[in-house]
Amino acid sequence: MDLKHEQEKEEKRKIQEYKKHPMITFADSINRSIVGGLADLTKGNFITKIITAIIIAGILFFLCR
């Protein structure tokens, strides 16, 4: 019961924050929808993680040259 109460309190806090700063929240939503989170890059199976690591290493290699 207490956990549900805490979740409701957190949701109300978020709603109030959205009402206070609508454009910042909108901009943050747009940025996340375009870029995504870094955690999303590492989700997936082993092959996906290896391919992602190779791509990141390649980008860093070309940037440091």
C-alpha cells in the first residue's frame, strides 16, 4: 500500500514539474526520441554489443587521428 502511495506522489510531482516547465520538458522529450538513451545501445544480444563497441571504437579512432 505504501509503495502505491509513493508512486502516486511521484507521478503528481512529475505532473507539477511538467506544468511548471513545459518547453524544457518538450525539448527533453524530443531529444530523447531522436537520440535515445545510452543504455539502449547496450541492450540486445552479444553480437549487437560487439558491433556497437566496434562502431564506437572506429569513431573514436577517426576522431583522434
